[in-house]
Amino acid sequence: MNSKIRHIHMVGIGGAGMSGIAEVLLNLKYEISGSDMSDSAVVRHLRSLGARIAVGHAAENVGDVQVLVKSTAISDDNPELVEARKRNIAIIPRAEMLAELMRLRQGIAIAGTHGKTTTTSLTASIFDEAGLDPTVIIGGRLNVYGAHAHLGHGEYLIAEADESDGSFLCLLPIINVVTNVDEDHLDHYKTREAINSAFVQFMNNVPFYGLNIVCGDDPGVLELLPQVKRPVLTYGFAEDNALRAVPLESGRISRFQVWLHDEKLGEVSLPQPGRHNILNALASIGAAMEVGISFEKCAAGLCGFKGVGRRFEFKGEKQGVTVVDDYGHHPAEIAATLATARQVFEGRRIVAAFQPHRFSRTEAHFGEFCKVFNNVDQLLLTEIYAASENPIPGVSGQSLAQGIRQVSSTPVEYFQTLDDLARALPDILQEGDVLLTLGAGNITRLGPTWLEGLDHA
């Protein structure tokens, strides 16, 4: 960025995508201010690094700044955006600021409807193992860094590319990963065709010497490949993929062979369960080997992976109840997480606590949500987490509970608030149960509430 940019204001600074960018900018010695609707642990962490952050949005939060960066969740009538427009302050989406940071490095962008955060984190773990010290910006807390970001001194920047508002098209990486293409964010795209078009453009944005590493097992990806004009490497379980995994062992770890074309590269032991995580690991191997990292370093980096917050994260155990937290909020993500839970906790009762995320997503995938919980033993459902959206008539947690009861034999209990659910847990959970909290909102507080013996979340 040019020297005129000294003070950057970030609206929605506590969000998963924004906070990592803010942390890197702070480490680059920019003056950072911002605002968020809650005084979260992430906000407090950024304050400890020197950011000035207000709770709540107001015009007076916008000081003497040269640019305002806005989160995807921020609407155009936000008072801080209104104030910035009055003063002719540049307003840019978070992806444009990420693109500016990527311009200073060799960029690796991880995109896809599901699996972005884990794949980005696995890739970072391999690059660290190889001594390349990458800059990393992700949408979850990477346990090895204890943060959403890391400012490295190496030549690579590895970033999660958020497709939710189309702004990932600002990015110009040398390597793209596409984990899958599914129907989501219809509040922005409106149609599946528009989603497909955005991903095609994303893949064609790599330079002629770049590479797209894409999941060849995903029908949504395969549908788009005839339109991609840049080099492609496919990965997956199917034998026609260039980079292929052969599972050997499943449980709390995943052990698998890796093949490149007809050559067996070796074996990997990944301390993450689930077939979806084997696919994520394959993508990270593909990205790493493209820049010259040996398979042996890839295997070591994956074996030493420390995990990422809210991705099938073990939170603790009490009274014989195991608590696991997961960010899954789309039916496809939930299905993968539930399959993993059945694999890891074979024979145990699975009690899922789900907080739907966004009215628009709940409406768009209502039928899928009604069916996806068929294999849990009990479902605890809360009201929808709005995430800045206005309510949609007829779409609620209660209507979803009714819909599930009509098509599924799974016992469902609906709770108006998270506190109501927290108070009910002692009467619901039994020794030997697994409490699996699911959703992108504040449902993540439920597990620690149970473990600490509190009656409110």
C-alpha cells in the first residue's frame, strides 16, 4: 500500500474473515480502529495488539482514517459506511484488502463452499514444517498460532478465499484450491448459475503458470472444469484423479496412502477424523508439492497438525459426557460432521445441539435441514442466529423443528434461547452421551457452559 495509507478502519472487525486481516495489518504497524457488535475474545485480542475498537456501530467511530474496510455482513446503510461516504473515504470489501496483502507475496487461495478453513490450516502446517514461514489468514483460530492469522517472513501468503459475496474474485493468487462447489449464499448470488460463474472466474484468475487444485470427487467442481482455461490438478478418492488417497484406517485419526498418477508417494497419519478431512489434506499436499515441498515434509506437517478451532473440536468431558464443537451450518457440512461423529463415537448416543445460521440459508435449504439429522439420537434446536439479517416470515427455529418432526423419527426439542437450552441440558444428557454443538453462531458457548456447570450461555 502506498505511504498515504496510515490509519485503516474496519467495520465488523471481530468477524472470522476480518480479524485475521486486522492482525496482519497491526503486525505491519498500521494504525487500526474498528467496530463490532460484541466485545468478544477476538475483539479483546485485537485490542491487546493495539487496535482501538468500539462496541456498536456509530458515525463517530470513524476518525481520521484513509480507508474503511467492511465485513461481508455489514449493510450499506450502516452508520459508519454512511459517514465514510459523506467524507469521501474509500470503502472496500475485506477481500480487496486481502488482495492488497497478497500482492506483496506469492498467493495461495483456498476456496470452496465447505472445508476452506481446515484446508488452509493444513496447508499452513505443511509450509511451516518445510521452514517456509508463510503468512496465513484464515476464518478460524489456528491452534498452533493461537490466532486467526500469522505474519510470516517467507514469500508465501496462504489465505481462505470467501465466496459469500463474490469478492474472492479480487484475489490474484498463483495457486487456487477449490474444495467443492455447492449451493449456498443465495442471498447474494440468487441462482446456482451465478455461483458456478463466480467459481469459473475464480479458477481462470490464476496466471498461465499457476495451478488450480480441485476436488475431482465433487460433482459441482466437475461440472465447471470444461470452462476452466488454466491448468488443473484433480484430487480425491476416485481412481481417475491425478492425486489420490486410499484410506487405510479411520477413527480418531485418519491413515491413508497417497498416490500421484501411478506412483505411490507414501502414507499419511492425520490427527483429524473423517473422509472429508482426508480430502482437505490431499488438497494441501497438492498445493505444497506444487511449490517444491517434498512428500515427506507434507506427511510430517500433517502428522503434527494441531487442529483449528470449531472444526470437530473436542472441548472436554464431564460425567461421562464428551463435548465436541463444530462450525458446520450448511446441510452438507452437517452431514459430514455427523458421519464423522458416528465413526469416532461408534455405539454412543449422539445428542446434537443445532443453531440455524441466517434466515436466508434456513429458507433456501429447509428441506435438506429437515432430513440431515436422521442419524442423531436426539436433536436440540435453538432459534435462528440472524447474523445481521432481518427475519423472513414463516422461517424460524420452531418452524424447522416442526418440519423435522414431519419427515424424521429423530426426537426434536426446540428452545427459544440458548440459555433455555443450557438450563435443560442436565436433564437431557446421560452418561456415555456425546454432545455435538453445531452452527456458526454463539452455539459454541453451550459446551463450555455445560462443562463449567453454569445454567446460562
